[in-house]
Amino acid sequence: MGPRIKEILFLNNDLNGCIPEGVGLWTDLQVLDVSFNSLMGHLPDTLSCLSGIEVLNLGHNKLSGDLPDLVCSLRNLVNLTLAYNFFSELSQDCDKLPLKNVGIDFSLNCIPGRQMQRPQPECSVIPGGSLSCLRVPAVKPLVCG
């Protein structure tokens, strides 16, 4: 088999809409940077399939919802940037990342009880809040590969 894609840099491209579920197909990916765009909605569950990801930069978008364990439990993660979005909750696994020497920046989101977050008036209207990213709850566990 030929060389696999290791890095995808889509930063500052005026991308909008949802992060597609197909992002999980890039299982050999080590760097994914979609920062400084206008991506909205929740994170797709298929991000958990990025088993080789080391750097995940989702900063400076309009992403929202809870940040699920599946993102913060990626084994090879070295740096996770979530700053300048509208996330409303971090999972317990995300709280443990600094103990694993993983850099994490979740500043300027809408996470209650955390320092350096957006003011409440900004969090009351989530950009793209009515946007449907077609998140269908799976009956079976997600199988990557």
C-alpha cells in the first residue's frame, strides 16, 4: 500500500458547516488543524478513530456542545486546542490530560466554572445552534477501521 496522509492543514480557509463524519477514515493522521474557520455544531464520534493523532487543533471556530471522552482519550495526543469555540462541557478524561503531559487549551468557550471563558451573554446564543449535523445515536459501538 502507498503512503498514507499524515497531516491535514485546513486552517484559515473560511470552511463552514459541520466536521464530516468521514474524518475518522484518516486513521493514520497525526496532525489535523482546522483552526480559524467557521465550523459549527458538535464533534463527530468518528474522531475517536484517529488513533494516531498527535495534534488536534479545532480552535477559533464555532463548535459547540460537550467535548466527549472519545476525543480526550486518544492515546497519542500531544496537543489539543479547543480555544475560541462554544463548547459547554469538558469530560473527566479531558481534565486528566495535563497529568499526561498533553497540552490543552480550552479558553474562551462556554464551560461553567472554568476560568478564561466567554462572558455569559455570548454563550446564550450559540452560532449555528439550529444546525443539524445529522448525529444519529449508534445502537452498536463505533467500529473504526
